[in-house]
Amino acid sequence: MRRILRNIVCLIPVVAALTGCGLVDEDMRDCETDYQINYELRLVTNMTTELETELSVAAEVEVATALRAYLQNIFTDFAHDVDLGFYDVVRDDAAGDSLRLQHQSHIMDANQSSYTLYIPIRRYEHLAVANIEDNSLVSYAGGGLCHEASLVQEIRDTVDCHRTGLFTARMPIDIREGEDQEFHVKLYMANCASSVVIDTTDSHLKDIRVYATGFANAFSVCDSIYRFQYTSVVRADKVEVEQPGSVCYTCVTFPSRDTDPQSKTIIETEDPFVSQSAEGSLWRYKIYATCQDGTVTESVLGVFKPLRAGQLKIIKVKVYQNGSVQSADPTVGVSVTLDWQGGQEYPIDL
């Protein structure tokens, strides 16, 4: 599988103050010194490969074009905002965690940018987060404490999709006296996307509504671990396509559970999205088709392979006159309920 890799490099010189730190025998821990930190936003994704593989025939070109346009602000090599935290390496007894000692946030809006940070000489655990400001569903919480710093999705029964591609990094930084040092920090994507493309040529339905579920609700930046304390139903966005007989719905979310429970974020490997199928479904799409007679058919697509950070997964299905859905993908199981009477279980748009 091919890998798309793009870089944003942000050079951040850490500049010395001009007073107070010039004596040889002086305790330098509270003094500031001149060091450079290079930030690299690395987009590791299968988006282009997935689009070219799954939507390759002439009849699907319009769908691929529309989906690429929808995802242009998700799988992107452009950083709008960055949040930089520098933490003590020793836990505070009262807080039970490492305290944030230095903090800055900046609007980048460019591929390269420079900032000036004044940081005392000492060891730090450094956390960085990019593109959080315009993602109304996800907030950066607990940043005052190293192991509490998390990307947290809004807790509701039904939520919208993420609106930005989120990137994070963590790295120990030891700023030492009298040494010429340079640090390189790589930020990797923390969320992902999935799409269901529905062939409607053999149906005349009144309405189709699509939801997805089974994804993490939070991400611990320092530990690089996804949390699943609360699983919301995600309202899929309809991607407008001009191709007759095709409709497309897409969700941008945190990843699903993985077949390997020790799996964390995407790292540099040749095939970061290759995975084994689980014994049961790890995440699901739910399609509610309203037929001409007013009845509703529920089709649940259970996906046996994980959805990982940086990944795009496209599921192609065909819907029939009775609202039932069929998939040719062997890693996707389908269960259908005709004349579905879900009552209050039906996802509610809040």
C-alpha cells in the first residue's frame, strides 16, 4: 500500500534573556538559553490509494472528486493553529502529575512559521497539538497536567463529524547548559475518516439517513492512547455528488478499537494500515432507508478491520427497493431489519 507523506516544518528558536545568567558558578536552572526546536507535521495517510482503488471506474469519478474535496481540510499538510506545552519531568505530589511549566499557542496559517520561546534550562516532557481551534466537536482539555492533557470529543448521544485533521506529538527535551542542541518534533494525525458509497440505481427510496458508531471519544496526548469511556453515534455528512445513482456519506472521527489492544497512533512503517480481521465487528455504519410505503429498513454494516489514525476507509454498497443494503466487501458484515420499528432507539438529531 502506498503512503502519502507531506511535511510542515516550523522552526521555533528558544532565545536567551539578556540579563541574570552570565556567571559560571550560578545555578542555571531558572535561566533561559538559545536553542532551536523544529516542528514537522507529517501526514501519513492512504487517502489517495483508497480513492484510486475503491472509486476507479468511470461511473465513480464524480464520487471520488466530491469526496476528495470534502476531505481536503482533514487530510491536509496545512496547520492553522498550534498549542505547545512544556512539562516538568517530576510529578508534583499535590497534583499527582507533572505540571505544565511553559505554554504557548500560536496561529500559524502557513507551511512554515517562527516563534520565540523563553524557556529555562532543564528537562521537559513536551506536548504539541495542531488544528484544534476550528474543530468545534473536539477540545484540548487538561493541558495543565501532562498525563491529563487530552483531545476530548463532546459527550452526546449523537454528534457531528470532526471538522479538522488533528495532529499531536510528544517528546522528552533536555535543555542543557553550554551545549549546541537542536530538537526535532514530529506531529502525527490523531483522527481518521470513513465513507459509505451507496448505489441507488435499483431503488426509489424516499430518504436515506446514515450514522456510524464504535469510535474512541478521547485521546491522551502524552500516553498516545485512545479512550472509549463513551461511544457516541456519529451523524454522517452527505457528500453532494453529481453522479446519478450514487450517494455518499462520510464520517470524520477518532479511530476504532484495534485488533491489537497495544496499538496506539500511526508510526512510520511501510504499511501502517495493514491489519488482520477481528472475530467480530470493531465499528459499524447504520443505514436507515425510508421506502415509498413509509416503512424504514435498517441495515447495519459491521466492519471487522480497525480504522486507524490517518486512514480513509471506503465501503461500497448497493441498496434495493425494500431498503436493504448489500456489500461485496468480505471484511464487512451486513444485517438487515425490514419494517424496522426502533422507537426511541432511532438516532436523534440534536
